[in-house]
Amino acid sequence: CTLIMLGVIFTVGTMFTASAVSASDVLHVVGGVLVTLGSAFSCVRCAVGDPGILQPHPSSKPSAGSPVQYFPSNGKKECAVCQVVQQPRGTLHCEYCHVCIVGWDHHCPWMSKCIGAKNLKAFYSFLCVSLGSLAYIVIVTILTA
């Protein structure tokens, strides 16, 4: 899905830049290239960033031969699916990614990954840059039509 998102970004950016080239407007060509690259960079930065995946602590799992399930005595919550002791508040198990995420916000279908505490700023950056790019393209297209 991330490749589809990048395809949409580059298709819209290329179409806009090509229309600016046909109008021989160098400023809009540079603007089209910059907004396309900015949107693509922020998309990739969010897509490859760690959302805050919790790794199982070695002492949180029972030994291989032990039939006893581990329940922490410190009152912390444990994930029933992956047996990760969820210490931070807001940690949830994603049913799509099959991992526990610190500060889980949502699973983004366009990024094909979870948005959590560690990549939330990158996700907001992607949204702002993409909306700004779209606004730039729409305004320039309307003004030059």
C-alpha cells in the first residue's frame, strides 16, 4: 500500500509538473518538483519509521517446558496474544501487524503499518506536507487556467 501511495504522489506531481512545463513556467516546475519530493520523502520517512514496537522481555516468557502461564506480580498489563508485558499507558496489540505498539494511534492502510508514539510526528508531518502540496497544486492550477 505504501507503493500505491508513492505512485499517487508521483503521478499527481508529474502531471502537475508536466502541465507547468508546457506552460513554460520555471517557478511552477520547481514548485511541482519540490512538493512532489517533499510528499514522497515524508511518506517514506513515516513508512520506514518504527512505530514503537514492544519487544518481549526475556524474563516475561515461561520456559519451554513450563505449562504455567506467566502473570506478572507487579500489576502491569500483559498482552494475551504475544505475552509482552505492556508497561507504558496506551500500548495496544495491533491485529494487522501482530505486535504490541507503544502509544498506538491507529493502523494506517495507506502506510501498511501502525502509527504509534515513535512515528506519530512523522505521520502528522506527512499529512501536513501532503495537504500543503495538494493545496499548492490546486491553487496554481486554478490561477493559471
